[in-house]
Amino acid sequence: MLLQPLVENAVRHGVAPVMAGGLIAISSISRGDRLLMTIKNSGPHSNGNSLQTIMPSKGIGLANTAERLKGLYGENQLFSLRSPEAGEYEVTIDIPFRKVVPATEETLCAH
């Protein structure tokens, strides 16, 4: 549920306004005890700014995501946006990576 509003924003504000369409790329990688996720679109956004932290005034979807991350991870997370190249927009999430321990197999008795 964390990625859904970010992908929706990439479609609505990045790709849909461009007549020729565009590209949305979603990537994730674990590095040690961290998970880095990136959602990038090739849309018309370009503000020339370097990496910035998202503030609640940036939009409902982005504000909700920022608040959800703060509620779950406190200061142990990073939620940022940038426009690295003309016509490109990127959202990055960096959170703790938690491995799930597989449940032990249960043996059922057949009676």
C-alpha cells in the first residue's frame, strides 16, 4: 500500500500529460539492514532542484506517504524526491529492512 499512491502520482502527473506516453520504473534493493525503493517517471516534471525532503504541502498522496513512514519508522527513514534530468521525476524511500523468519512446518496427524 506504500507504493500505490506514488505509482498513481507517476502515472497521473508524469506520464498521462505526455501525448507520446512515457516510462515508469520501480526498483528496490536491500543493502545490509536497509531497503531502498525508487519510483521514477519520464514525465514533464523538471524543477532543476537537487534531492529534497518531501514536505506535507507537496500533495495529499505524498503527504500521506511521508506521515505513514514517520509513524512506522520515526527518524529511521528517508522519503525524498528529485528531478535528476530534464523531464524526469524520482521518489526514493529508504527504510529498515526486516527479514521474515519462515514458520516451521507443522506435521498433521491423519486419523
